[in-house]
Amino acid sequence: MIDAHPYNRIGQPADIGKLAVWLASDESDYITGVTIFADGGMTLYPGFADNG
């Protein structure tokens, strides 16, 4: 699985935690109505969209 992953590692809970902390901070005050993918690039992986 790691060989197929664009970021060359599996995501950890801390990856989501860091995003949540950033979203709760003043640094993200201009962010509205957006989907943020914290997936290490998997949405860009050619086979990800069609499960294959």
C-alpha cells in the first residue's frame, strides 16, 4: 500500500489533528465553504477515483 501512496506513508491521526488545529486558528479565518482533503495526495492517484 505504501508503494502506491503518493506521499509514501500512511496517514496518522496527528495529520488530521494538525489540520483541525489550523482550522481553529486565526490563520484560517478567510477559509469558508471548502472541502479539504487530508489524504497525502490519494485523491490525485489515478486508480483512487474508480476504486481500482
